[in-house]
Amino acid sequence: MVKYLRVLQLFWSTAVAAELEYRINFAISALSSIGGLAGSLFGLFLFYRTGYTFAGWQWDEAMIVLGMFTILEGFSSTFLAPNLSKVVDHVQNGTLDFVLLKPINSQFWLSARTLSPWGIPNLVFGFGLLLYASSKLQLGIGNYFASLVPLTFGCIILYSIWFMLGATSIWFVKIYNVTEILRGLMEAGRYPMAAYPAGYRFFFTFVVPIAFLTTVPAETLLGRGEFIWIVSSMFLAIALLYISNRFWQFALRFYTSASS
């Protein structure tokens, strides 16, 4: 574990040093994040401006869901996209050979080799939106700590699904569109699951578990999260993380190296 933490420190310090050569990109990323958040708030405002509310969700409560979604966007832009989107390139260009030859777990290397600081603005704005909405609702500090549990599980769920989709590139090579479909489905997490008809709620809970990414953490922060959903989130995260590792080992059996 200590060895992997040291390697992770080296990975990320090198990545940040390389990215900071283009510091103007951070300002551009921050402006882009502000624009995206403003657009999301405007879209949410269109629902609430006439007095309409999602079943059981006030305006400030819906903003908490949007805050959770913005945090997940920042997480995926900072940690997932820079790494997992390159799995396809490694397979296509044959450079996966060099990854497999390294004396380190290949899934760890592919998942944590780099990071992009340009996703940090979304993380900051997401937490800022949570703090603002929570202050309006007068939520306690305990609510914040409680919501970190399902939010962490949500990040693990998102990572596991994304990694498994990336692993399918061993068979299909060019699967960029599949990961874009996943990111498109994530857009449903901008709003509470109550905003969707029953069929969609079932799909976004039991087929593509978007509800566990944003709505469950938001309900926990609001103090009305059901214990069964938090526990389900934990088991789902652990199961998908294990399955992603086993699926990767299975996929490697079909990998034909560039030198063979």
C-alpha cells in the first residue's frame, strides 16, 4: 500500500507540473465551469419559475442535487476522463504492452497515471453550491459528513462502470462513443429522480444506477436518506469495483499484443 501511495504521489505531481505549463487553461476551464453551472441553474429555474416543483423537492433541495452532479462532473474531469479515455488509445496503438510489462497492477496504472487540474473548478463550484443551498435549508455539519459516504460510493460506481466500458476496447478497439453515451446518461443526474416518470426512475436506478450518483447523496445530506439505499449504494460500489477488476483480467486473456 505504501509503495502504491508513493507511486501515486509521483504520478500526480508530475501530471500537475506538466499541466501547469499552460496556466491560462485553468482560467478558461473556470470560465467554462461557470458557464456550465449557470446553464444548469437556468434549466432548473425554468421548472420552478411558475411555482412547479418536483415531487417532494423544493428549489433549494433541487440545487443540492445539482451540486452533487457538478461535483461528480469535476471528479470525472479531474480523475476519470484523463486516464480511462486513454485505455482505448493504448489498445489501438499497442502501447498497452508497455503497461502490462510494468511491475505494478495494470488497472491501477491505467486508472491513476495522470490527472487534470482543469476539472477542479467544477469540484469547487459544486461544493460551493452545496454550501449555499444547505445554508438556506439550515442543515447541520453532521449532514455533510453523512452525505460524503454515499457520494464516495457514487464515485466508485461511476469509475467502475467507466473502466469496464474502457476494457471492452480490447474486443471493439474504438469505443469512444460508448463512453460518451455514459456521460450523456449522467446528465440525468442533474435533477432528482422524482423529476422522471416511473419507467425512467426504474432505468436510472436499477439498469444504469444514476440515482446512486446524485439523488441518494443529496437525500442523505437533506437528512431524509433511507438506510437501505445507503447500504445498497455501498454493496453496489464494492460489487462493481470487484467486477471491474475481474472483467479486466478476463479481457486481458483476449488481448493480442502489438509484438505478437
